[in-house]
Amino acid sequence: MRNCALYSSQFDLDQLFELIQSIYPQDQIIRKEDKTHIQVIRKKWLSKKTKGFNIMTSQTHHEEFSSMMNGMMGFMSQIEGRNPAVQEKVLIKCSTLNMVVGIETEEDISEEFFQELLKLAQGLDAVIFWGGGSLLDAQGQLLLDVHGESEVEDYQVTAHTSLLDDVRPPSESGTRRKENSESIMAAQGIPFNVHLPARAGDEHTTIRSVEEVAQRAVALCIAALKGECLGAGESAEDTAALVQEVIDKYDAALFFSPAEKRFIEQHGAQQQEVITFSWGYEAYHVILWALGYVDELGAPVELCNVGQAVGYLQQKDSFKDFLMGASLRSKSEILDAADLIYRYNWVCVNSRINEQTPPAGLNGGVAYERHRALNWLICYMDQEWDDVRTDT
């Protein structure tokens, strides 16, 4: 069997390299300069054998990793597990993952190699995706397979220290919120996934400050404005002049994330960048809601009214004016919206994986942007804007 990968909440590539060195002290080990591939070569008298470790993390391949994890979560959540408690903990573990190590070998994985992989899994606190859809723990025991079977009675979820707040047992408020979200979706005729866990409750969550939220609104609007202008065929020169005028008006030079700053400062943009940042209007719409400018979000069905959304900012003479007109919603309201979009987005991701149209008119692009904005608002995994994940 050659199809095998290790999934870990760790993302330290040097730690991984040191672990492999400790497991193969007598072998030649070659690592790519970018640290994303390691090759182990074992030489014998007349032959040599190689093993490869192909590495991807949420930091080195953000979009690709996020898409892969959404697919994995969708796959695992559809299984009818014989032990629902274990399955729910497996899904929570999957939501904390930051690294995948794909195994490359010229031959089927031998018992000796399997034991080496277990050592690596234990060092990384990883789970092992094995064969045609079985997930093993770091001791090699079956956690869940495609038939819903499991060899363990219970499973303790552990994660990288940066994620500890997000793997705490669900609180009473988190459980209530999950039930309320499911009731809303049921009333709308939207099939929801009962296995998606409750999210962190009020007592485990911090909301961004009103000033930070207002700055994020301005940054999103300006970046989306550049994308919109270039997408409409405006010249790079005219677009740059307009964008700079808006930046100056709201004193917004320091509001942008690193990715936004690169996009704003470059001459023109690639088509994919134009599309990506233009979608930022949907996240901007959520931030306006959090600031009290927009009354309701509703289901992620239709694109926001861009003219109206931009108007809330245009009507203000300065950032101070915009901030003074804001009234940040309560933690409870924001958490309600975050929990609901988490479940809406799962439906959209699941539909995409199965090449189906999302039910009830749900729009996957809108759901993704809202999920991202709300996860940022609730400090999900303490990640900054460019790194915010939308785990489902």
C-alpha cells in the first residue's frame, strides 16, 4: 500500500526535519531549499531505496491547504459513524490541522516503514490517512473508516498550543447556539450536518475592538474598489489615482494587511487578483453589519448591494467620522452569525465537493467571504486577516 499521508496541527518544518533525522540517523537525508520536500536515501551494497516526504502547510500553501481540509472535513462528516462521540472528536481534530505530509515510496509500505511512520506521527501528534479512506491515530488504531467503524472507544483531541482555545469542550452557550443555527436552517429547508461540533462559547471568545473593525472595513472597501475599477476596464493609472485619493481621505495607509498592501501598491493587477479582491465587498458588507451600519445579514444567497455598502463610507468625511458613527454589535450577536455561517458554508463546500448546486439558493462565494470575515471578528485561532481559515 502506497497511499498514505500524515496530518498534524503542527506547522514547524524544522521540527519535522529533526524528527525525520532522528528516525533515520544512518541514512542520507536531502531537503529542498523551501523545506517542502524531504528525501531519505538508504544505500545497500548493490542498490538503494528512497522514501519521500512531500509537505504542505496552512502557511506555505494557504489556499490549497484550506481547500484540501474542507474536502477532508466534508468527506469525514458524511460518514455514518458507529461511535458518534469519536466521530465528532475526529472532526474537531481535523479542524485544527495545519500540515500534511504525503508519503512517497517506490514499494508498498512495509511493516518496518509503517512503524517508522508511527514514530513520526507520535512526534507530530498526527493522524494518519491510510489507504482508501481510513483515519488512524498515532498508535495505528482505527479512528474512523468509510464504513463508520472505529477501534477506539474514545479519542482525546490535542492541538498546537496556538489552537487550544478552539478545541476546548463546547460550552453551554456554544451548544445552544449550534441548536439555534440548526433550527434556522431547518426552517429554511437547508439540510445541515448534525455532526459539525458546537463552536467556542461566549466565555472562550474575544471580539475585535471597534476601531480595529472599522479599520478593516476601510481596508476591505479600498482593496475591493481597486479590483472593481480594474475589472471594469479602468486604466491602471486612473485606478491608482482614485485609490490613493480614498486612502488619503480616510488616512488608511496603515490599515491594510500585507497581501492587501502588495495589491494596492502594485501597478495594475493580474486577473485572478482582481477577482479575489473584488469579492472583498462581501466581507466588507459583514464588517458593516458588525459596526451597526447594516441592519441584517440574512442567508448568504445574494451578492451585497455594492453601491449601498460603499455609500456608508462615502458619506463620511474622515475615518474618525466613520468610527464615530459605528456601534459594534454584542459578542452574542456576532457569535450567533459566526456559528450560522459556519454551517451554511459547510453546505456550500459539501455541494461543491459533490458537484451539486447548493440548496435554497445558497451562494458559495458569498458564504466563504462571510465566514472569513466572521472568523476574523471572533479572533478564530488568533489569526490575522491574510491567514484566517474557514474550516468546515
